[in-house]
Amino acid sequence: MTENEIGAIVVDCAIALHRETGPGLLESVYEVVLAHDLAQCGLQVQRQVSIPIEIRGLKFEEGFRADIIIEGKVLLELKSVEQATKAHKKQVLTYLRLTGLKLGYLLNFGEELMRDGISRIVNGTLD
């Protein structure tokens, strides 16, 4: 399955979840339910994936945690804030660069309409 096909499933599941719950829940609630929904679609889903980083020869075993990684190809960063910022989008791009992944989504469940809370972020080009 390609990154774009996975992305389409992610968007559908995120919109369906947001329609059911609306904004205002904790990020952790959206994360657990979305991961479950994606797994129900037959996708391999990992939550809270620790990603080591190395800076100036110093290795940090837990440089950051990716909220969700799907099929080892697509990274999801979930938020539940009134409005996502440029810093949130830069965070996803940094995570993509550190993991070598090409496609990520910033999903802000705090928006009134989920479609306004979906940002697709590409690291380089997709095959």
C-alpha cells in the first residue's frame, strides 16, 4: 500500500472520529481510538514510537515520540488545540526528517470542522 493510499484512509478515519466526538477531548483519547480504527482497516499501527536521534555525537534514545506510525510509512502527529500553528507543522517535518519517512499528517481534533484540522506534510518527494 502506498503512502497516499494510507493517507486517504487516515483522513477518512479522522473525519469519521471527529464527526462522532467533536472537538474538545484529550489528544490521548483521539490517539487510542484513531489507532484502533486504522488497525480495523487492516493497517499495521504503532503508537508512541520512540525515535532516537544523534546530535554532535551524542545519542538520545528517546529524542521524541511519534504519536502514530502506520505501516512504517506514514507518521501522524495529533493535536487537540484551537488552532494548529506553523511550529506544529515544522515539528512534523522535523519528525519526518529524523525518521526518513516521506509523508506525515498533522491532525488537529480541536478544530470545529476536521477538514480544517488536517495538514498533509511531505518530506522531499513521494514515489
